[in-house]
Amino acid sequence: MSETCNVLVVDDEKPIREGCERVLSGKGYDVLKAENGQQALETMARQPVDIVLLDLKMPVMSGEEMLEIARQKYPDIPVIIITGHGTVDTAVECMKKGAYDFITKPFQIDQFLITVERAAEKRKLEQKAKEYREQNIRNLYDLHLEKSRIKTIINCMANGVMVTNRNLEVVLHNPALMRLLEKSHEIQNPVPVTEFFGDNEPLIETLKKIQQGKEEHGVAVSQEIHAGKKVLRAISAAAPGPDDEIAGTVTVLEDITPFKQLDQMKTDFVNMVAHELRSPLVSIRQLNNVLLEGLAGPLSEKQQDLLQRGLKKIDTLLELINDLLDVAKIEAGKYIQHQAPTNIDKIIKETVDLMLPRAQEQGIHLTIKTTNLKPVKADPKAIEEIFSNLISNAINYSPDGGEVVVTAEGLGEYIEIKVKDNGVGIPQEELPKIFDKFYRVKHPRTREVMGTGLGLAIVKAIVENHQGSIDVESEPNKGTTFRILLPAIV
């Protein structure tokens, strides 16, 4: 045996006790000895015993008496009766009362060892089964405790939580979800997810895609949904099961109505301020132009210089106001007014012609190359805004002159447009931020460049509203390349 097994030999004959000890010790058993039933019970009370070899006829306490007590106190310990030929019937009766087996004197060593080994195996299996039962009880208790903790945490969350299974049935939800969805009646799980949301709710389509594995594994999908007058942000992800399979979905819902209202207030405020500022600034600019043209009388050289500086500041403010109004229109979905088949080649060339004098003034060689261009479905004014912003930036951020190259090429279903310069470049850590609103790249050589930090944000929004994409590559002191892909009409 691989594990120590304690065998208690209970017999009033010393040769029997010692003979059993010699045979069993040689096989790796630990042997304990007792002369009668009373000593055996005392031994069992002091130390663990796995098997009892019990003689029936003993002084002080017989084997039958001890068996009756042992079966009550130690029902799991197998008892093997040691009996003579004349007491076999008594041994059989003892087996009916709970003894495991019996062996007769004189012993046959092989049969004796087989009986003890079977009892030891039985004892070992019963102990393993007992351990498994206890472990199972502990696991069930821990599982119940963990489930209770999770339920308490989920129920105390301010955000709504919803868990669905493979059949898109809700198997878990919390009170916050009921409040967010404005449901007063109790819902018993599991129920179809349509019980919580309408059949046409986009969230259900998202959950179906997650279940079918159409969304990238491990990535949460965020979307906005409406529940009455509330706007909720729903973040959904796959719930992993065995072997990393998708067992369902988990969705967390948050009430973002106050944030949407605040954002609308901000937009309304910006629109109001922009409109209120634009009119007086335009009037001031016109008055300054009247003065500069000498219509109100001759001006000295100093006066003309001051007025021209004022005009530049007014133009900067008007540019900021126009950009703010453009951003507000984009956020409201009203910037792209009319999309029609548009000749990109013509718009690029017109924009380059417009920028050429400014580029030459800064010592920049501005060139253009277009090949195999097809029309795109676009808003011409918005497309012009894209090129105007990108080419203007390329010129502004090339303070030491150099070259700005605009290329446009048809690539099957797409048109690829690149605006490349060899100016100051953009540090790698700043690249992820350049399309953020009001973000401007900081560089000591371009401090004099005026701007709002809205141009690239507007460009990105316009490109995406035309189902296109924009990315950027740059290296400090070597230049920057913006790359745009727009779907062509094929």
C-alpha cells in the first residue's frame, strides 16, 4: 500500500497478535494490538484506526459486545472477525450486524492478506468518497456564497446590468436596470430580451452579432439607446463559457441623459455666441477696409499698418467662429447638405492654385499629381474644406521652405489622396491626439502659426461622413503625410 494503514488486532492470544503483526508489518501496515474489547475501544479513542481484526471469544469484553459498540461509534471502520471453526455461525451473525468479513483460525496467509487488503481498499475508497462529499459540500457552499456576493454587488450598482444566455434570454438583471427602463412590474428570469427592449431596438442586433461571434473577441461594443425620455449608453460584451466559447452576453447600461443635455446646451451656447460675434466682427472688418481704402480720408503709413494688423486679428477670430459653427453643424449631422457625383481632380487643382501664391511666398514648392481618378459621391464644399485644411497645414508647418506634394490616385473601389510635406513633423506620442478638437501640435519653430485646433477634427468628421478613412504618418524634422481613402463611384 502507498499510504499507511493502521490495523488494530484484538485477540486475547498473544501468538495470534504477534503473528498478525509480523505478517502485516512486512506488507507495510502499521499494527496496533489489544488483548480484549475494552482495550481496543480505548485504543480507538486515542488514535486513528483503519481496520479492526476482532476475535469473538475474549475476557473482560467479548468481540460481539465490542462490535456492537464500535458499529455505533465508528461505523466507517471495517471489522474483520477472527473465529475458530466452531464459531463460524456466530461470525456470520456478526456480519449481519455490520462486520465486513471473517477469517478462520488457523490462518492461511494468502487468504488472510487478501481479506485485509480488500478491507483496506474499502476503507481507502470510503475515505476518498467522504473527502469528495465534504469537498463538494464546501464547493457548493462557496459557490452559494460567491453567488450571493455577486448578486448583492450587482443589486447595489447604480448602473443597469443584464446577462443573457445563448438563446438571448435574460438570466440575470438588477433593480437599476428596471429603473432605467422605467419598468415597474416584476420580471422573473429567464425571459426573452425583447421583454426588456422592443423588437426593433438596435441593441438586440448587437447582442445577436456578439452571440454569433461577428464582433471582435474580447472587445466591448458601446452604443446609445433611448428609453422613454432617457438616453442610455449600453456597453455589451461576450460572456465566455467552457473552452472559451461564447455562453451569452453581458450588458451594462448607464444613464447619460444629463451629459447629452449638457452637450446640447454647450452646442447651443457656442452657436449663439458664434452668431452674435460674427455679425459685429464682419461690420468692423468692413469699416476697417473702408478706412484702408482711403474712403474716409488719407491715412499715414503707421495708421495703415495698425489697421492691417487689426484686420488680421479679425480674420483669425472669424476663422475660429466659422470653425466652431462647422463643428456644431457636424455634431448635429447638418454639415453634409448635398452629396452628388463630384470631380475630385478639379477640386484638388483649384485648391492648389489658390494656395500656390502663399506657398511661393514661404519658399515652398507645391506640386500636384493625379492619376486614374473616378468621381466620388460627395458634398463639393466639404471636400474643398478637406484639401484646404490639409494643404494649408502642410504649408504652415514647413517654416524652412521645402516641398509639399499632393497626389490622388484611383485604386479600384477607392480613391487615395495624400498630402505630404517635409516640414517639422509630429512626435509619435502626439499622433493619436491630432484629430481631437482644439488640439494643436506644439513646436518652437511654429509658434507664430495661428489656428483654432479644429481643422483636423473637421477634416476627420467630413471624411468619415463620406464613408472614408484618414490616417497620418510622421517623423519629427522629416515631415508628415496625411492619407485619405474615399469610396469611388464604380
